[in-house]
Amino acid sequence: MTAQLIDGKNYAAGLRARLADVVKKLPAPPGLAVVIVGDDPASTVYVRNKGKAAEEVGFISRTLRLPETTTHDDLLEEVKKLNADDAIDGILVQLPLPKHIDSQQVLNAIDPAKDVDGFHPMNIGRLWAGLPSLVPCTPLGSLILIKSVLPTLSGLHAVVVGRSNIVGKPMAQLLLQNDCTVTIAHSRTANLPHVARVADVLVAAVGKPQLITADGVKPGAVVIDVGINRGTDGKLVGDVDFNAVKPVAGFITPVPGGVGPMTIACLLRNTLQAYGARRAITLTLPD
């Protein structure tokens, strides 16, 4: 048996096209503002890609580039201006921020209705309460990919390896809402392969290169690899040992080309959701 590849790049392209179809029918385009402080090379690439993707689906895209020397208070003032700007439906502050800025305070300052990253405590709380909310993009994209290959998740055992507020915890909650039995594991879990091997759905989001090997995967399982790490040869690798696991799993996402493209597509989806909610317009959001 060889796992079927879950092509996140191709799926994300289709999702962006479906979003663009919805945008064409709107009375005005949604607006997405991305704020970047400093010139971190990786962040610069991410921001450029987000802006390009937003424009391609018909959004108003605004990028606010601030110098590394921007003060904490000055950044909060810029966020306040975006909160008050009615043309902007979604605000994303690119992380990491310079060390002299309190990232959590900045994220808390974003209007929850425009928090398209889903990081504001109010959106986190609403997610855990099972209420409508803006959901972090990477877990949302992962869930969409899982649903693309499984007709139902009800009754399945899901194991999430990773406990971050950005991926692990919201991923577990989304799986719970889809009637999975969920186990949260992490890098310090005793006998991790034994815990992971019970999973019908295994999501690896722990940030440890190739931590998940074949002995930690149930035959036929759906394996979602969220990790993005540099291998010893400098190439990108996930948290899953892809070559070792592929003969065991039923479905698997590659790195790169798996969850990553879905993260940006779901950022656009969240912006469209925020647009509809802010204007009391009922939208059918594509998956």
C-alpha cells in the first residue's frame, strides 16, 4: 500500500477560484490589510504572497510596511487606524514582531471582527465554546483537506501532535466539533509512537523535523503534516518522515505543497467571512 497524496497546492488553487467567484457578486470588494514590521526575509516573502493572493481573488490588498525601529505604541496606533477603516475587513499583523514589541498586546488590539488570523482571545474563546468565530487559518485549512478525503469524521480517533495556540489546540477543537474522539500529544508525550498509532486522523504540528516515523502511524490513516523545518541538507521537511510513512498511511500531505498553500487560501476565506459578518450579508463560504 502506498498513501494517496493530498495535493494542498492544487486544492488551494481551486478554493481561491471559488472565493473569486463569490467576490465577483459582491456590492464592493473585501479589504485585507497586512502589517509587517522590519525586514525579516521569510516574513517579507509570506507578506508578498498574501498580498498577491488577495489581489488575484479581487480583494483590496493593503500592505503596511513599518521599520524595525517602530515602537510598540506606534504599532498599536496603526492597528487602531485599521480598526476604524471601514474599507478594511481583515487585519493581519505578520509574526514574529521585533523583540521590543509585545506581540500578544498587539494581537489583542485588533478588532475581533477583523481578526482574520483567528488569534484574538475572543475568537479563541468562541471557537472553544462552539460559537461562530474566525478560526486560525492553518487548522482550518487542515480540516478542509481532511474532509476532502474522508466522507465523515464522526466516531474517528484523531491525534494532534502539538499544543500551540496557533495550530494544535484549535485543530483539536475543530476535530471535536466534527465528532472525532481527540487526543492531544506533544514532543514530551511518553511513548509518542504508541499514542500516535491509534489515530485514524493524525495531525503533526509540533515543529520537530521528521518526528513522526512509520511506527507511529496506523495503516491507512490520514496524515496531515503541518511542520515546516529545514533538514540537514537545507531542504524543507515536515514533522513527518514522508518517505517512511508513505507506504503505511492511506492519505498524506507533502511538505512543501500540502497545508501551506491552504493557510493563505483560508486567510482569504476568513476575510470574506469577516466581510459578510460586518455587513450583515449572508454568504455561502466555499470549502
